[in-house]
Amino acid sequence: MSRISKKTNGTDVAIYVLLVLTAVLFIYPFLYIISASFSDPAQVIANPMLIVPVGFTLGAYKLLLSTGTIWLGYYNSIIYTVCGTALNVTVTLLAAYALSRQELTGRKVIMFFIVITLFFNGGMIPTYLIVKSLGLLDTRLALIVTGAVTTWNLLITKTFFEMNIPQELRDAAEVDGATEFTFFQKVALPLSKPIIAVIALFYGSGHWNAYFNALIYLRQRDLFPLQVYLREILILDQNTDMMGDVSDGRVLVALTLKFAVMVAAIAPLLLVFPFVQRFFVKGVLIGALKE
């Protein structure tokens, strides 16, 4: 018995060590980015393993906030994220609730065609042709309407409705004269806060981090989301509009400017996540498992 206990304890220790190392691997890059964004550029070059700011300065953030490009990107990303997430959540909830009803005619056939999209899809070119034929190129709707429903989110939401909205509750509502929409609005939605928070986080983070669709469907720079500008700064190194003239002595700030832009891009998600964290595990587990 003692041998089993010691073996179990040793396994637990190994698991804890592995979890701690994994946490360090995920946390350190965030600490480095944040510290480097507040550090003197020369110190960042001299200390490639920063954990705390060295030579604390707000120069990168002052330069970042002084340009209209970032503010425009923030404005566009907020529009795409808020409007896109609202549309995604609305369509997903309506479709999932309808598919959770056993009496829906052709339910199994509809589910078959929905599930098959997890393995096959039309591809980028057909999607582009559809967007073009609808006249959505170079418009905000191109980023808001495309991908209105994600199959995975639809499935876990449907399962959530099936497991948490009992048939007896529906029967009681029908006896009281409630219509299908009234039941959905007054009963189903209030009971679905965990899954709503989960899919809203999934959709919202997807919209906020998206940049590829913008590169395909948009040509006007005034419509670009923040992530496209971030891509230009980090990958294409196009930061001349922020840095101004080379002769003004701010070339070194370009290094810490990149870190400041990354912090500015991830900050909204870091601020929102704690508010939905308590719903996250419950919503995912209940929505992903079925009796």
C-alpha cells in the first residue's frame, strides 16, 4: 500500500513540475514583451532575457499613442469585434436552439451537412467569389458577415441546450401558453449564460485577432483592423509613419515600439477574460459532453 502511495505521490510531483514548466513557457513571453515595452531600447538589446523593465521609460507608448494609425486600427477592430460577435452569438443561439428540438423536421439531415463542414469546406477562392458577387468587397460587412457561424460553437451550444433545457420545462411553458420564441427569450436564454459567455469569448477573440480576411477583402487602409497594422510593423517592418524622420534620433525606439504595439493589441483580451473566466470551464464542459 505504501509503495502505491509513494508511486502516486511521485507521479503527482512530476505532473506539478510539468505544469509549472508549461506555465513558465506561456507566462515568460508575456513578461518579456511587457517589460521590453517599458524599457530603454539600449537596455533591451543588452539584456535579451528581461523579466522586469530596465531603464523604465514610456517613450514607446508616447510614440504609439501619438499616431493616428493605431487609433484607427483600434476603432476598426472594435467595430468588427462588437458587431461580428453580436451577429455570431445571435445566429449561433437561434440555430442551436432550433437544432436541439427533437421535433424539428429533417433535424438529422441538417446536422449531417453541418458536421461535414468540420472536414470539408469550399475553400478560399469560392468564398472570395461569393463575397465579390454580393458586392461586399472593400466594405466592413465583408469581415462581419463572413463566417457568421462556427460549426464547433454551434455544436457545443446545441448540446448545452439539450442537456440543460429539460423537455418538462418546455411542456410546462406550452401549458401556460408560451410561444416558442417566448420560451426561448424568457427561459432558455437566462439559463444559457455560461455558454453565451464562452462562445462570445471564442468569437470575440477570433474577430479581434483576425487579419487574413482583411488582407483578402479590403483595399482601403481606413478599413484595416488593428492586427493588419500590427502585421505591417512586426513582419513587414513598416513603421516609418510612426518613427518620422531618421534624423530625429528615434530609430532605436522602433525596437520597443514593436513590443508596445503587441501589448496594445493583447490588452483588451486580457481585460475581458477575467470577467468570463468563471463561465468558461462550466460552459465548455457542459456544452461539449452529452449523456
